[in-house]
Amino acid sequence: MTVLQVENLGKQFQMHHLGQSLHAFDSINFTLAQGEFLLLRGPNGVGKSTLLRTLYRSYLPQEGHIWYHTTEGRIDLARAADVDIALLRRREIGFVTQFLIARPRVAAEDIVAEPLRLAGIPAAEATAQARLWLAEFGVKRDLWRAYPTTFSGGEQQKVNLARALILPQRLLLLDEPTASLDAGARAALVRRLADLKAQGVAMIGVFHHPGDVAHLIDRDIELTAKEVTEDVAV
Amino acid sequence: MNAMLPPQLMTTPPLLTMTGLCRRYGRVTALDDVSAMVYPGEVLGIVGESGSGKSTLLRMMNLEDTPDSGDYRLALPDLPGNLFDLDRFARRMLCATRIGIVYQNPHQGLLMKHTSSGNVAERLLIAGERSFAALRARGRVALEASEFPLDRMDARPIELSGGMQQRVQLAKAIALEPALLLLDEPTTGLDVSVQALVLDTLKRLQRDRAITMVIVSHDLGVLRTMADRVMVMRHGRVVEQGLADQVFQDPQHEYTQSLVHAKL
């Protein structure tokens, strides 16, 4: 089943203080099926992260469509109402960034448990599951009750991953999730992604070292400096 | 798991709908054709500089003022029609029972020389609670939910720190489990450490009780951590609205861009 169908997607940034617009990408076309893993390739600054953020609607696209398919019909994420996007993000579309956005004074295990709590799972069970995932990603037990704002970059990233991957979503957007991870955590991440893929989760990812996930990749897209795109079968 | 549920393509109806609000004070236009919607369980942030009309809009939501024109509806039982048509008594009942508000200045929301528990009890009295034991018990629940130290519940707000005063206001505001919680610069003027604690309390309340909130703030950081959606106001108009991360990462309007670029 098709999960995502991107048609002619284009994005520019209107910079009012410069009186000009910056071109990010245009004419992006691809489709993604359930359980498929799509790799975005290209040099720094070519718009890979921008494309991921546009798919998540952190950036507003100017042209094209992002059709998100469900059994009930399809919805254009490029134009859907904000509340619909918020609802989809809570239940179906996940985004893993390179950076942790932590609220101050919230313990690591509470940050990880939050998606479960929002899904209505009781506190004790949510915390127990959160601890399992923190352990899986190699966060030391004595940090579970601590505030991640003071953690090192690598430890923050582990908390971030545990939180982002604790609930299986239908579509997962991965923005360099392996950056700043040690080997153990990287292996745990790849195991989790393989597991999610087997459960039918569709994924689009940007990776510094795609070798880590080579066995998961079904297809890739090369983004190039000006105009884009072809959809290459691997 | 429930993550595999089909999405609701039909949006749930808004809890709050305001349409076409205009308000002039003499020659000053405070609100110029403002419309807003707030959906059940979400946090709407309203940002703008002083004089943008954001606090006026919040006061309209609390029925403290009537616009020159405009319509205000809450999707609650027994509340048909434009709420601005309600008389003073009906407004007072509605605000006491269904809407909670926390002001930037605790003097505005609290009786400073009554006890903290008495301030909370006042709300319960309006709703018809008469038993002293029940007033104490329900006041205690509300203060505890606001993370107010219960051994100070008989202290007067005037004896408390700013962060504690905000917690008393919050307890008063949520004592009757309102459908809508309004917050006007709730952390402005507090130390950053106290601000973090108050925001954490709000976030917990929102998660555990699914209270719908509207937060007015000029602090982009507060809204970035708290709000699902953001409305940007300037000169009494809404210049931009969207998902919080989109408004902050990809602001469309020139004014919003200048705000985001000015953030430390």
C-alpha cells in the first residue's frame, strides 16, 4: 500500500530582510510504500534536511503536493489544516532530528515516556517501557532521572531516539539519526529501524554514513544543486 | 498499537470560535477584524509586541470586555449563540465555572490578603459548594495539581514569592476543571528557574487533564516549548498563524521573520 506520494514538490524561502528568495529545491517526485526505506543522497546544503522538514510541514512548501494515503482516503500534507497535521504527528508521522528539543527540568525517562502517555498508556507502564528503551540505547541507569539539558551531545541524542522510536508510526522521517552516536547505540538504532520496517513502517532518511543502514535501503533519491530528481531503484 | 489507526481526515470541531472581532478604544484600534479558533486539548500561543492586541483578545475570551462587533462561541452544552450577548450575571457564572484565567500580575487575579486556600475556595463558592470540609478538600486537590506546597495553603499570597503566587492563581483557575484555561504572560517577570517549573506544571496539567489552553506571551521560547499552534499579532491584526515549529522555523510574514531573527 502506498503511504506517501510526492508530486512536483518545490520550496523557496522568502527572505524579507534580504528582499530575495532562496531556492531550496523543486520538482521532487517519488512514491513510498508501506515498509519501504528511501535514502536521500547529496552533498551538504543541497536540501535533504529541508525536504524532510517540508514533508513534516515544519516548512511550508510553495508548490506541489504531498499526498499521505490511508485506508480512508488521502490528504495533502502540503495544504492540510494545522490541526490535522498536529493529529497526524501525534499518531502516525514521526520525525527524528539531530538535536534534542528538551523542556528544562524534565527527567530523561519522562521525556521518553511522553509519547506513550499522550497515547493514553498509564504512567507506570509508560515509564517501564521508557527505561527499557533508554537501556537499549545505552543510556546509563543513573541518568534516567536526570535532566538531559546537561547531557553530552551523544547522550542527548540517545534520549531523543528513544523518544522518537518508542511508538511505531506509519511514516518515519530520519534526519541524520546516527550523527554523534557511539557504535553500541548505532547498532541499537539500526536494530530498531529494521524491526520497525518489518512492522511496515515507511521511512525516509538522511544519513552521514549510509553504510550503517545499507541493508535496509530499498531506493534512493539524489538531490543535486539546482534541479532535482530521479528516483533510482537500487 | 494504536499508532496504526487511520487518521481522522475530518477535523474535530473547534472548542472556541471567534469571528470578526473589532474593538476601538477612542482613536486606538485594539482589534481589527480578528478571528481565532481553538481546538479541544490543544495549546494555542498568541505572540506579539506590546500594543499588538494580544491581551485584549485574551480579555475578550474571558468576556471581560465586549467588542464593537464580532461573534464568540464555545462548543459547550447549554451555550448556544454569541457569548457577547450574555448579560453580566451569565458572563460571571460562565467565567467562574468554565473558563480559568491566570494573569501576569497576581494582584489582578488574587485577593492578596485572603489565604491562598481561601482564594481557591472563592471559586468553589461561586459554583455553589457550601460545605467547609468539601471546600478544603477540593481546594487542596487544585493546589496540589498546581504543585503548590500544601503546608503553605493558609499563607496569604502577599507573603509568597512570585512563582508561588502564580501557582495559587493556577489552582484557582483550574479548581472547577474549566474547559478553557487562559494565561496572560504567566511566566513574565519570574526567574528562569521558576519559569521552567511553572511551564512544567502547565505541561503536566495539559497532558493529564487535556485542558485546552490559550497562552499570550511575548517570549518566543515559552511558546516554542508550550504551544501546538501559534498566532502572531501586530497592530490589532493576525499577521500569521500556523503550527508552532513552522511559524518559528519557516516564518512567512515579514514581521514574524523579524521577531524570530531577533530571538537570542
